[in-house]
Amino acid sequence: MNPTPKQQMLTGELYLANDPELVAERLRAKQLCHRYNQEPVHLNRQVLAELLGRETDAHIEAPFRCDYGYNIQLGRNFYANYNFTVLDCAPVTIGDNVFVAPNVVLSTAGHPVEVEPRIAGWEFARPIYIGDNVWLGAGVLVLPGVTIGAGTTIGAGSVVTRDIPAGVVAVGNPCRVIRTL
């Protein structure tokens, strides 16, 4: 039996994102994100739990956007400031005590660099892992397949294109380690 586009997405294969099942799941997530962003803070926890598929003590300032929600795993004491965007076509795992500044994007989604498959709608997804006690500065962009080690600080405006080890400060485009903590 051939894998579905959702199965292909979740296993890191090329897939067509316009599959009706995936379109419906993204629509559900958009509707829940809209509700989350409109609700008073004391009510939006319930919407966030529905979106993620589990209870959480996370605090995410509105507006928040994601593709699916169910691929996001947040640790304890997670905080994200305004305009947090997660393209969670693959799992996004975030540890405990992680702080995210405004305008941060975590993108597991990517597209082929070749023109024909890209314009035909093919894409891929690679997981993102962020360890405990990480701080992502304002405007950080984390690309598909990246791991950020525990206790690391990523400076504002950085584009994280490859893994960053634990216990460092890393900045820039592309993001590079500048010192050990």
C-alpha cells in the first residue's frame, strides 16, 4: 500500500501539501489559532490544548500561528512573545524553560531547489529540536532539521541553518557560535 501524503510528510519524504487531508488539518489549525488569538488570556489555554492535542502550562502571546499544532511538543515553563510562527509539518520538540522573543519562526517545511518539483507543489519537512533552557532572540529563524542544544542563546536576527551545540551563544546569518557559556 502506498503511503499517504501525511505519512510522507511525517517521515521526511517529499509530499504534496495540497492533499485534501492535509489541507483540512491546516484549516482546523488556522481556525484554532484564530480563536486562540481572539480569546482572553484566561480562556485561550483551552484552545491551545485543543490545538496541540495536550494540556500545557505554556504562555504564548497572541498572535500565534502554526500549520498543524499536533506536531508541536512544548516543555514546562515555555514562553513565546508576539508573532510566534511554527511551520510544524514535522515534529517540533521544545524543552523546559525555553523563552522565545518576538517574531520568531520555526520552520520544518522546505521546498526542492529544483524549479519543476517546487512549482508542482512538492515539499519536505525535517524535525526541529530545541533543548532545555534555550533563549531565542527577536526575529530568529530556525530552518528544517536543526537541533539547538540545552542552555544555548541564539542572538536576535539569526538564521539557524545547522545544529548549534549546548551551552553557547550563537548569532548571525548563518548562525555561528561566538562563545561558550
